[in-house]
Amino acid sequence: MSHKDWSDLYQAEGNDAIGRYFNGNYRPPEKLDGTSGTDGTTSDGQAPPGSVCHQEDGTSGTPERPYFSVREEPFQCDGRILSPGVWFHGIKKGQPFDQLVCSPLYVEAITSCEGADFGRLLHFRNSLGRWRQWSMPMSLMAGSGEILRAELLGLGLEISTVSHRLLNQYLQDHKPKREVIAATSTGWQSPQLFVMPSRNIGSGDVIFQSETANADDYGQAGTYAKWKAEIGNYCAGNPILMLSICAALAGPLLSHLQRHGGGFHLKGDSSTGKTTGLMAAASVWGKPERFVRTWCATANGLEGVAGRRNDTLLALDEIGEALPREIGNIVYSLANGVGKARATKTGMARATKQWRVMVLSSGETGLNSQMQASGGQARAGQEIRLLDISAHHVFGAWDNLHGIESGKSFSNAIQKSASSHYGHAGPRFVEQLIDSDRIDQLPEMLANLTEQFQALSGQEERAAERFAIVALAGELAISFGIFDMPEGEPTKNMVQLFERWRQERGKGQSEDNRILEHLSDFLTRHGDSMFSELTDNSANVRDRAGWWKDSPQGKIWLFTSEGLKRAVPGFEIARINQAVEQAGWLADRSGRGRAKKVKVNKRAIWLYHLREPD
């Protein structure tokens, strides 16, 4: 309804509606469309009717100045015709005046999240005459409100250059009775509600709230049928493509499985198809060109992106662009889902950002190789959180070209389809998951799948479970009709990739292997220069790491504690000795301790007795 004059409103809804209209509490009689739980345009394409603010008595007639009004059509005021928009009707030196503030803008509701993150749900018309909606954080109004105005201008709201300060007053003073819960991150708000920037899946009165109104990377284009035919069904016989797409679908499962995030890093030569895998994965949720980010970002910047990808997928291309010294901490942070603790200007701790996300990365080198560029080493905890997956298969990253002539053409076909048909599979997966009533069964389903992965150590068990989560997403996708392939195909592919990952990594504990590799390499490079025979008292050794002696079992290296730490940088003595003892390198010891006292130049010192097996 347009309600061009008071009589129309009175005839339609009575005197009570007029009172509510002047008080700014009037709501249209019909439910508005738009984001679930929020108000958008009415069914006939009109915005909510104009409101008048700051009228105290609720009586009919002309409101008493000062007050704001919102009009969508030209209107008459004190004998003048005024243009549509938000107007401030004031009085100065006893004379009335009317000042345009901005184009039509309504304050629909007060938003908040658990007593914090207050905002206002705004509904406004942009320069093209189209209606937009944004849940605006009140924090943007701090100071002069310049940041807020910049955001609104970017969205197409037309703001007066001479009275823009009145915009803050209008937004502050207008307090609608409706209250809406604000979600400051995407993802699950309850087992029946999944929030995205521009839509909700499920039931619940919640709206996504962000400092950036255009932060919606979850776009949608093309058709689901085309995506399924030209991308989804190509997963059959292609473990890397299956991993990529099912990892994207696995994000919504993490919360219900009570698991932290983590992910996979596709490594291999240029033009193998790694980036194509990322684009295919991104097409599950949005436009690949926007959804895929690069490693060329600060840790703080990636934290912000991770928050907007909560319960979905974080796709990062080209690990070679990252700062090697920062990669390790970024991997820990992204997988654990907790941002860096930061302080306010007063020294108080800010609320840390939190998220839960599946990570899919790519690059020509693996995580450890990239970290070595700055003299570092990947710890086992980092490697387990981001598993290196070789993208070298039969045709680049692919094994089954589905009738396409070459691996390159196959990659090109997927990229073309991903750029045209996207944003369908992820929301559909969540819809089906909510409707299936299988959420409570997910932990048991995961446990059954994990049994099919033969892990030999605690670290391998953690890796196996992540592959199993991806397999679970794939099996669910088949049951939901998102893939057309036999049941068990995703699990078979993930078991295959897990076995290959384990073979390339080496059996046993990765950290133990690295410690032993460090020791062996150190002895090869410095065995003659940093050690001398135990009985040679005349030897002058610079940067001594220890001594050596012969035994029936072979040469025994006697490390000082400092020498042992130099040989294996980044690890504590206790951890080093745990690895060498487990590997059978510990040649002698004293009681419970792993070191033994030895007399050197008439002085007794504690040394670690190691023997490298043949």
C-alpha cells in the first residue's frame, strides 16, 4: 500500500493505525519478503510505508516540529512540494525549515547478539530505485559517522552533503519496537537455522550483521542442474576433485561433529589442476573468483575472511605468496578457529574472533618446504592440521577425463562451468541436512566411516578422521541427490588419498622422522668439525657439539645438551630424546635419565649417547 494521504490510511486500517503511523510504530499488515526473519519489499514490490518520527502525542494532523519524516513520493509541506527522502522538519529562530537528509531510508528493527553487537536493520532505496537491506552495526556511528556514510554511499544511498550530520541523529533517535537477533558470522545459529549474508536456511528470526554490507561472497548464478552435470558428477573417478568438492560440503558438518577445522593443501607443479580444484570447491558456495582468496594476506586479514566463511569453506590459492615466517601460526589459527588476542586502547582484551571452517589450499610446494624458506620447519601439529596432498595423478590432477580429450581441457571445462554455475550445492546440502533429521546421527556415522582408514599412530588417526569427515559429506551428498554415483564412491576415493598421503609422508610419527633426519644431517655436515674423539684431550674444537667414541656396535656420538638443541632446532630436549629412544638411537643412559655422566678432561659432564643405525 502506498498511503498517499491520511484518509486512505484511515479508510484502510482505522484511527489506531494513524496514531501508530505518527509514532513511528506503524507496520504494514502483510509479511514482507526478503531474508528470512527480516523485512524486505512487499509482495507488490513496494517498500514499507513512510514513517514519521518524533511525534509525541500520537494525534492526527501535522506533527509538531522538530521531527523526521520518510517519504517515497513528492509531498506537500507548508505549501511547498518536497522530493522523496528522509526529511528533517525543524524550527530556527521561530521559523520552520525543512532539510533533506538522504534518499528514503527506514529503520526496521533493533539488532543485537547476546547483549552486545547492537545494530539497526536498515531498508533503503538506492540510486537505481531498488530497495536494499543491511543490518548496520551501531559501532560504525562512532565519531562523525564517516565510515557509516561511506558504506551507505557505496550501497547507493544518496546523502545530502550539507546535512549529512542529521543522518546520525535520525538513526540514533529512531528506535523501532521490533528486535532481531544479529549473527556476526555465517553458519549454524541452531540445529535448525543456518545463516548466510543474504539468506537464511531453516527457521529462526536472525539476520547476518557485518561492518561491510557488500561482504556477501555467497553469490548464486546459473543452474543447479548444470553445476551437477558439469562439475559434481565429474567427481566420479577423480579423487582430487572429489576431495575438493566434498571438503567444501564438509564445512557444515564440523559443528555437529564437535570438531575443529583443518584441511588439505594440494601441492604440485604449475598447470596440474590444483587451482581448478579450488574453483570447483568454491563453486559449491559462491562465485569462485570472489570466494577463492590467496595466501598473500596478513594473519589478521585471513582471520576476517575465516569469520565470513564460518561453517563452510576457506579456499586459499598460491601458498608461495605467503610470508614463510607467518605460515605456521596462520595454519594453527585457521584450524583451531581462534583469532589472535588483541587489546583495546585502554589495554582491555578485545573479544577474539572465532570460526570453524574447512580449509582447502594450493601451491607448487608443500607446507614444510614453504616454511623452510625462512629457516623454519613445519611442526607435526601444523602438518596434521593442513595435510599435504599430491596433485600428481594420471592427467595432471585428474584420473578420469569423462570423455574430454586432455587434462588441460578437462580443467578448462570445470573452470568455465564453475564461473557460470555456482552457489547452489552448498545451500541445498544444508537444506537437505536440516530436513533429513540425521544431524544427531552424524557422530555415529563418522565413527563407522573412520574404521575404514587404517591409521598406525595418533597423528595418522587425526588425519584419517579428517578424510572420513570429507567422505561422510560425500556419502550424504549422494543420499541428498547432489551427486549421481554409487554409494561408497566418496569413501573409496578418500581411503585411496589417505593411503597415498601416508606413503609419501613415511610411516610412523612425522615429527619423530624429522628429528631423526635433523640429527643424521647434522652429523653428516658437522661430525668432523664439531666433535672430537673422547680420549683426545688436545683437540681444539670450535662450536663444539660433543665428542665421539668407538664401541663394538659402532661410533657413538656424545652430545652436549646445547649441541643436541643446535642439531634439532625448534624442539625441546625431552622431545628429541623421546624420538631417539623410540627409534633405538639411544646407546647408553643413566638410570631413568637419558643422559649419562662422562669424564672429559677430568671434569664430569652429562652427555647424550646416540648411535645412528646403519
